[in-house]
Amino acid sequence: MNKILKKVMAVFLIVLTVGFLGKINVYASNRDKPQKVELNEAYLIEDLIGEDYYSSYYYLEVNVPTDGRIRIKIQGDVDEFSDDYRNAMKIAENPVENLWDSSEFFETDFVLENVETLTSKWVTVKEGTLYLVYPKNLARTGTRTKAIVEYQKNNQDYYGETEDNDTFDTANVIQAGKVYEGNYSKDYDKDIYKFQVTSASLVEINSYNTKIGYVLYEEDENGNVRKIKQKESQKSRVRLPRGNYYITVYGVEDDEYSFGINITPESANQFEQEWNNYSKEANHKELNTWYTGNLNDADDVDYYHFKIPQKSIVTLEVKVLRQSGDFLKVVLYDAKLKELQSFYSDGVNPYTKGENLTVNAGEYYVRVEADYYGDKELERDYQVRLSQQIKPVKLNKTKASLKTGASLKLKLSEASGKIQWMSSKPSIAAVSANGTVKAKKIGTAVITANYQGKTYSCQVNVKSQFTKGTWYAYSNGGFYFKIKKVSGRKIWITSRMPKRTLSKVKATISTNGKKATVSVWCRKNKKHSLVINKIANGVKVQEKSSCQEKLLSASEREKKKTITQKFYTEEYWQSNY
């Protein structure tokens, strides 16, 4: 029992030496005149015994040359030492008189590494003097167990926190790619770190030995900070824009921690760019391109902005990690933020898409958020794309045939916006601003529509108003008038008239296509001049003749020099007489 007690006392004495840097022989115990010791040397516990047997505690003094950390290591037969013995030693920045005020001391919890080694946790210290207080009766053990007060210099032996870093103004500046070690050496200790992001990036916050808690803050141009994320985990990731940021680390599972950040710059051509929580902050993205993003926390929302230049079919698509358990809600809005479509990610299969939508040219927004009934936090990446299928723009006619005076409406299907219409020969076929073609005279013209840098053409062939057919004049002996052939500005007629039958007589059509003329000789220097006009349901033939007998008259001696006769279709006669 005495042997165990001596071992216990030796352990506490070693803890006492945490505040010291050297080997000493104590002859007096005095808070006002503490004994000085050295760092990084091994001491026999029996050499750390004071002779003042009436004092309950003993004070030792150690000088720290520069910012770093210290811990106490005891080597020997220490496996039987109780927790009370291990943690009896106290370290303070001043020779504290009130030994029960825990706020005055650093925390020096010991851990039994193996049966021969007992080690306290690291304590981050500043350059200057520290004091070790330990119960003297625990030091008088007579054991051969050794104690070592270990010291490491910051940024040389390790990378870690530098006290005091309890405020934003005194925060430790850290760099990406390094591992920083820290600890909570006192009650209510707070460790704050600062880092810079030079361009939009993915920032990974990793803890390497235990789960930590942290609060992430953003600093504005005035030096004010706002909280943007809080998390307790070993690994966390967040997308951040360019700026200055702070991390406040707090313990979750242990008082010691090691952590670091990785910063990966990301291009707007492939990735989400924070902050894009509102439509006015939306990322401007291209159609038919996958973009990678993530939701930084439960309140994060990602907006994307797209411009659709013409009427199209669009499909909203999303990919998430297979069977991640995370659900996304994806919404498509028009320019006025009117919802057009929304759906949820599958949660089992990685790929989900909405229904195809036909939309007009304009501006559109896509919103990605956590499903209310899902994880509410999707640090893992998702991918989103707004696909566009353009219906081909086509002219409703590429060739057309019109009679003079007739009209045709040309249209560009799937086109929205300004269209410029032009005619190669407006005197033959003119076109209006809305694509209406008016046939003016016989000939050929090309109508073109210019739309978004492309040209669409229609060849218009303007013909006369005459067509092949047979018309009758029942009211005047049942005679007939027949057009047997039409070609360009020529027609070939065959007719049976009161005084004469004509066979394959060629007539010339006027340029406006409305009338045709032909002359038929009756005797030397005398002729019948016929003017043929196309009318509804037939033709009208007008004869001017200097001959004694007229072609259109049954009279032997027709005195009128001008005679007119109308010929109609058989159907017309049957329905009207």
C-alpha cells in the first residue's frame, strides 16, 4: 500500500514539473520564491522533494523562451496511479494563492499511454514565465520514476495555435494544406483562426484526430463578421466566394485537436459560385452544360440564371450521389419567378429529370434547395443542367405559284422575335413586314426571311389569271370558248362562234396577267381584234372588228364595231339557269 502511495505521489510530482524546465533540488517551499527549473530534461521524482514539511503545496517556476506548447511525461511504473493522483498538479501564469479557482489554471489532464508512460495533454503557452503548483506529499515517494517537461516551438517543431487567439482581432492566420494543432488549455478557452480565399473555391475543413465543432464567419469590407455555418464533424466542405473568413473551433470529443483546410479554386464554367442565395445573385450559366454545386447548410439555396434565345424545348436535370439519403428540390421559374416546374431528386438513383417544357425566348431561373423532409443539408456535390432542344426554324413554303393579284402568307415556324422580309423583284412579287406576299405581274421572284443571322427563301412563280378550261355561251347558240394551253404570257385558244371556229389560235397575255389579246384576219387589211378577260366562273371576250361579219354575232351585217360575249362553266349555267 505504501509502495502504491509513493507511486501515486511521484506521478503528481511529475505533473507538477510540467511548469518547469529543469532539474532541481528543493530545500524550501515558498509561493513568493518559487524554484526555477529547465525544460526538456528528465528528473527523478525523488529529486523534486521540498524540505518544508509543513507546506501542503509547492511552487516551481519555468521560463518559456517563445510561443509554443508544453506537456509532462512520466516514465516508470505508473499503471497503478489513480486519476486523482494524475491530475493533482496545476499550471498557472501567476503563483496563484487560491488553488481552488479553476479559471486561474491550465487544464493538464493525464492519459496513460502504456504501463510505463503517463502523459499530460499539450498546453499552448506564450513566451514568458509559468508556475507549477503540486501537493508536496505526493512528491515524497522515493520512487525512481522520471519526469520530463516537454516543450515544442510553434512553426518549427509543429504548426499550431498561438495564444491569445480568443478574438477576431487576435485570430491566428492559417494557410491551406497545413495541419494545425490546438487545445483548450483553460475553461472557456476559444480558438479563432483566419484564412483568405482569393477566388471562388471549394473549402474543405478536416479534423485529423477527433471530431471538432466549428463556426464559420465571413468578414465584410468594413471588418464586420457574420455567421455563415456551424458544424460538428471530422470532415466538412463549403463553397465560398473571394474574401476573408474566420473559424472558431470548439471541442466536441476531446480538448486537443488537429485540423486543416484545403482550398480548391473553381471555375464558373463548371461550378456554382457563392453567394447565389437569391435570384438577383443568381449564377449566369450556359444551356446544355452540367454545373456542380452543393448546399452549404440547411438554409443555403442556389440560384442559376439562363437566357433562352428562341422558342425551345427545355429539360431540367439533376444528379446526386447514389443512395446518399439526400433529397433535393429543383424548381424552374420564368423571368418573373413564376414557377413552371418543380420536382425532387430520387434519393436512390443518381439521375432525375423533369418533363420536357416548350418555352419562349426569355430569361429563366433554376433554384436548388434541400427537401424539407430530407437531410436539409447536402454538403456533397450535386450536378444540375438545363438542356435545350431547339425546334428547327422552317419557312412554311420554299416554292409557291400565284396568279396575279393573289396573296400568300409566309411564316417562319418556331421563330420568335424580329424577322426581316425581302423580295428579289418587288415589281413581280412584293412582301410586307409580316411576310404577306402579293403577286403583281407574271414572272419569278425570291422572297427571303432573315432571322438571327440566317436566311430562309421561297421562290414565287407569278402566273396569269388564265387556266386551261372550257366555257360555254348557251344564251347565244350554245357556243364555247376553250383555253387548251397556258405557258408564260401565251395561251392557245380554240372556240366555236356564230360566224367562225378558231383552232389553236395563240393569244398574248398582258404583264399583269389579267387579259389576253389576239387578232384574226377576215380579209385583206381587215381583222377581228379579240380581248379576253378572265372573270369569275368564266371568260369575257370583247371583239373589235372592221369586218362586215362579226365573229361573236349571228347577224349577217352587224353594225356594232364592238361586241362582248361572256362564256361560263357548265356548272355555272346549270346552277343559275
